[in-house]
Amino acid sequence: MPKTPNQKTGTWGEDISEKYLIAAGYKILERNWRKGRAEIDMIAFDKETLVFIEVKTRKNSLFGNPEEFVNASKANRIKSASVDFQIEKKFEGFIRFDIVSITGTPSHFELLHLKDSY
């Protein structure tokens, strides 16, 4: 099934985010991890901290910055899924929830990494 323009933008944003995070020293464990209706865009280690990362990508900020689209409902779904991931992997340690916000196009974009954001 072909991807919609929004899905293509989202995939591009996740690709850029993954490259950025790896360059920053993160070890990517999972991408698009699903449990039930919840999806976590990326799960990575930042040193010993397990980080659950939501990637938001928009072509422009006419309707708001990408990170503003992580509302309480979305954050709660990710947090709930993160518990399932920790149980499944038997992980006990520090965790964090980050947002990577990307605005623009492949030829010109801005990336903002918000650590411990929800």
C-alpha cells in the first residue's frame, strides 16, 4: 500500500531523527514499536537511560510547532506502552520521555530535541 504524503513526511522525520540521535551517542533499540493501539516512534539508550522518543514532523509551523501536537492523551498512550516495553524486556532503571521536533523539508529544516518533555 503506497504511503500518503503525511506518512512520507513522518518517515523522513524519523530517518533524520535517527541519524541525529546516533550522532549524539544514542543507541537505537527500536523504531515504530507497537503494543496494542500505542506506537512509540523510537526507543533508545542515552548512556544508561532508556529513552522513549516521539518524533513530530511538519513542513511548516503555520498551525503550531510540531512538539505542540504531543497532547496529554498521546503522552499517556506512550507512557502506558513504555511500561509494557519495560516489562517485556525486563528493564529496571532510569527512563525518560523525549520529543524530537522537525520543521521544514529535506533541503532546509530545523530540528529541536526536547529532553524529558512529558
